[in-house]
Amino acid sequence: MNIIVCKNYEEMSLRAAELLAEVVKSKPACVLGLATGSTPVGMYQNLIRMNKAGEISFKDVTTVNLDEYYPIDPENDQSYRYFMNVNLFDHVDIDKAKTSVPDGTAKDPEAEGRRYEALISALGGIDVQILGIGRNGHIGFNEPDASLVLDTHVTDLTPSTIEANSRFFASEKDVPRQALTMGIGSIFKAKKIILMVSGAEKKAAVSALLARRISTASPATMLNLHPDVTLVCTTDVVD
Ligand code: GLP
């Protein structure tokens, strides 16, 4: 695993944007796996700036997002579709028809998982996948469990994730109890993974990742098995 330790959130955001921009420049019709949460917001701001400055273009880029709450309407300002529009897609030259987020309104979430997995395969996999990490080591919404699901699927959120994510909702009871998420196998279809981590509350999850053991009790530790992972983090996560 490559590790880039940055002095603060701004530097982490810039470094991650530069890594992503390299992929877009070398392969303009690339497939980007994108993530939500507070961590990648600054990276998206850098990508918007680079796009406006004419340094990169998203014209031929296809995107697939990691996850989405279930059920949720795309117009809901807490949906990950809404997040992507507001934080990136509305501000760059991307063709929104080439952007995908799991459908939080699907009648049959299991069928939606299968559709999404087939879409990732049909795209030929993902060139670079951005990941954040949950305090409990979750990636996407792959929560700690006795076993982990390989493909895109519907999953129950753990009480700790509901509590952590309630800061974005009016109250904890408004947080959806389920989500659609790429599985560990879907994430591993990415040729390259950039894991972004900032904030001391993620320290335990990152220590588990760097302890050179893998465990389904901390799903991010699985990333040790992937051949091309770059951890871009702030100093407070590793000191
Ligand atoms: C959510 C998302 C994850 C994200 C995590 C961390 O639960 N499903 O993909 O990585 O939260 O979010 P934050 O970056 O806000 O700490």
C-alpha cells in the first residue's frame, strides 16, 4: 500500500485530486468510482477548479458511485445522488447520463444490486475508485460482519453508522436503516483505489488497516489484498 501523509485536510484534498486527475488525463474515457461523505468534498472542489481552468475534462468520463441509502428519493438532499450533483456533477462538463448511483427508489433492491453489478462489469471495471472509511472500518456500506458480501447488495446499517451519519439528517430517526452498496468484490474490480482519511476519530480504523492482518470485523483491512491502493490521509490519523 502506498501511503501519503498530508499536513491537513486541504493538502489531502489536493493530493487526491491530483491522483484522480492523472488518471483522467491519461485516459479521457475512464471509469471513475466515486464516494460521498464529508471526506472527499475538498477533492471535488479541486477537481471543479481544475475543470474550470481547462486542466481536465469530464466530457468522456463515466462514473459509478459506491453506495446510496435505501430507500431514498434522488431529490432528497441527503441522498448520495443529490450529493454528487451538488458537489461535483453540476459544476463540471460531465454528461450526467454517464453518471450512476445505485437507485434508492428501486422496488426490488436485490434486483437493483444485480443490475448495478452487471453495469460495473459491462463498463469493464473501474479505473480508479475513491473510498472513504467509516469509524468502524466500513468501506462503502460494507459494515463489520462475520462475512462480507462480494457483489452490490442491500444491507442493514449498524447502529454506530446510523449514529455517525445522523449529523446530516434532521434527527437520527430520519436516517434510512438500509443502503445499497458495492460489495468488496465490486470494489476490487477497480484497477486502482485511493482511500482518503481525515480526522482522529478514524484512527482506530486506520490502525487496523495498517496492522497487516485482515478481518471482516474491519472491512477496510481487506484492502491489504488489493495490488494498487494509495492511502491519502492527514497526520492526525496516523500519529
Ligand atoms: C458513509 C459512506 C462511506 C463513507 C463514510 C465516511 O457511511 N457510506 O462511503 O466513507 O460514511 O464518511 P465521512 O467521510 O463523512 O466521514
